[in-house]
Amino acid sequence: MTRNLPIRPRSAFDELGLSGTIEALVEQTQKLYLEDSIPWVVGYSGGKDSTAVLQLVWMSLAQLEPAKRTKPVHVISTDTLVENPVVAAWVTHSLNTMADAAQEQGLPIEPHRLTPAVSDTFWVNLAGRGYPAPRPKFRWCTERLKIKPSNNFIINMVKSHGEAILVLGTRKAESSGRSHRMTELESQRARDMLSPNGSLPNCLVYSPVEDWSNDDVWTFLMQTKNPWGYSNKELLTMYQGASSDGECPLVVDSSTPSCGDSRFGCWTCTLVEKDKSMSAMIQNDEEKEWMLPLLELRDELDVQDDRHLRDFRRMNGSVQLFNGRNIPGPYTQESRERWVRKLLEAQTWIRENGPSYVQDLELITLDELEEIRRIWVVDKHEFEDSLPIIYRETTGAEYPGRPLDEHLPLGPDTVEILREVVGDDRVHFELVRELLDVEQRHRSQARRAGLFDSLTKALRKGFYENEGDALQRATDRASAVDRLRATDGPDELDIADGYVQPARTGGER
């Protein structure tokens, strides 16, 4: 009779046991810390991997003599401002607790909460500039929201000290791609345990838990007390709540699912089919049903064919075709105003109906609203200045922002008259509005530099009769270019229509 014994996944603790492995890692971390004066930067997201790494670093410093704790350890956490609110609150409170504990224990650990620049935030780009919701082929959010804030901090650290050592919770078991990349960088190591960073010069990476599995991480967190006084059991509970089955089972064989596969991220993320972690939180905990408006708004953003929400012209006003079909541009004014309205309605509802700890929840900051307002009025010539009206209608309070410095050429009432005169011709309305705005801005200037360029830009963007006329002109332009390539010279009618330029003679410039 053949018996199939359960196969237990390989553990990083198999050889030395948990205590022996941790002791060896602490000694290794201390050795690296004492080798030089290069500052350390620990990446901390509040998740299980970064928590485990920070605990190891904290334990290593705590076991050193106070006189040897001379090198600063900067703990950086990037808040995209659209993080899952539960996780964002968890991380913020953790950083505050961490700062107090480090000071009490005499450790050179300095937490930093990093946020993107106002001009780079999610809502400023989506509702302000009109960028469509992120897609795999137009992933404009990651660089602005996550990479730039942390990279700017690290680059400034390198400028000040010449080098920096990044301590990260990356693990080979996360994915085959991650494993391949980490193994590749290992071969380029100039120092023991320190790999080069592929994108940041003069930065070395230390990954103390690179060979750990999910279960190793949880075993360590559950059996080792958090040194800055936070609760690892609450962290486990948060992961449980973000799992579809609400459980983190004991792993006894290779068929048992492991806890910790949950992924916390931006609640606005449209790069995934569904926000599984937020959905699970709502499903598993009645007290978190206040997040339903966020889930609904996220699903509204995730529209596969959003042409009805976007302008037929690109951001620069051009009309472009791909395989004979128009490439849509940014969200229209109506769509952008709708997103701001939906967002403020969700914020107001949550504050009024959610539990006490979300009564001051801020889904969008005043600085972001001010930048959106500036973009609408100044950059997009939408001088009816609708944001304060939307704010008042959705929140019941007066808009708290500063008054606009620019003198608006027409008041809201006059704008409505203009809209009534033009009717449903959105292109004509936007053209006249922009021309009036350009004229007003250059009226008081002694030297009206840029006036001709501004007028030309407005006319090129808005001279079309409608979307159909724009698409037909784009098609004719493409046909004219194809004819030009197939012949020795352009057709006279194409030149007359302005689709191609006549050939220049030798004396022309």
C-alpha cells in the first residue's frame, strides 16, 4: 500500500529554526549597518513584507550599543492620496507611533510620509486635466503617484551623502518575474548582500527576507512582538478582511491556500478588473459598508469604451486616426465636472453616514481642488468657474478656497446666455469662450506677445463644424499624405485645402 505524505512548502527557517534564522539576520543586518556611514532608507507600505523588514532593522539597532547607533535610518511610506482609506489610516497611525517609539528608545529611525506633488495627484490629472482612467497601455498614474515621491527622496539623499542603501521587503516568492530580476541583480553585487538598483544610480539594495515565503513572513510576525508597539495581529485581521473567504488557514500541505496574497492599493485603480480587497472588506465587515460609494465610483471609472465621456480631439486640439477610427482625447468638461461632483458626493455621504472615525475623511484635498479649479479656468478657459458651485451643491458648504486672481471676461450669467445662443453646438461654444478669454488676458498688456499664437491655437482646435466634420478632415488629410507619398509631388487641391505644404525652392527659408 502506497501512502502519499503531505508535502510541506519549503521554509527559510528549515535549517536554523525561527529563532536561529532571526538571530543570524540580526547579526547580518548589524554588520551591514556598521560597515560604513551610508544612510539607510527603508521602504514601508504597512503591509506584511515591509513590516517584517522594518522589524528586523529595528531589532538590529535596538541590540546595538547606543554609541554605535550613529547612522540615520529613514523609513519612507508613499501615500498616493487615493489609497484604500482603511490601509491609509493604518499606515499613518503606524508612522506616528513609530516616531514616538524611536524617540523613546533612542533609535535613529526617522519616519517620513511622502505624497505626490499637487500637480501629479490622481484627481488633478483625471478631473483637472482630463486624463482618462488609467489603462495598461496608458498607465500614467504609477510614475506620478508612487515612483516620483520616493525617488525624489532617495535622489536627495544620494545628493547629500553620495550613496544610499535601500532596505526593501521584496521576495523572490512574490512572482517568477520578481525572482528572475532579483537573481539577475545578485550576480552584479559588488558587496555581500547588497545588489545594485536598476533605476537609481549610487543606490544599493538590501533585501533581508528575499528567500522567505508568505508563510515565513506571517510566522515571524505572529511570533515576534512588534517593537514600536503596533499590533501584528491587527495587521493579520486586516489581511483576513481583504480575503474573499475571510480566512488565513494553517498551511499543512501544498494544496492549502496561503494567507497574505491580498493586494492593497489605490481604491481608484482601473488597472485591475475588480478591487477584490475592498470588496472583501465590505463583504466581511458590516462596519466597512461605508466604503460602498468608493467601490461604486471606481466601477464607474472603469468603462472599457469611454468615448462618450471624452473629447474627439487630443489634448493639443489635433484629431488623429488609428486604423480609420478616431483616437479620443481627454474627458470633456461635462465629464470632468461629473467626476468632481461624484467624488464630493461620496465624501459627503461617508462623513454623514459612516462611523465616527471617518467623519473627517478627505477623499480630495483643498490644494487639489484649487489646482483643478486653476486648470479649468486658466488652462482650459472655462471661466464660468463651476467648481465652487459644485462644491456648494454637493457639500452644503461654501467653497473654502481663495478667490481667483484672474479677472474673468464674463460672469456666470453671461456665460449661460452665450450657451443658450450657441445651443447644442459644443465646439462653437468652446471656441467663442476661448477667444473671449484670450482677448481679455491680452487686453491690458503693453506688449501683447503670444496673442497671435493663442488665437491661432484656439481657431485650429475649434474651427470644425462638429465631430463629423473633424473626422472627415482627418480622413482627407491622411488620404492626401498617402497620395503625396505615392507621387513625385503634392496635388494642387491638397495644397489649396491645406492638407500638405508646397515644396520650397532653394532660396526660400
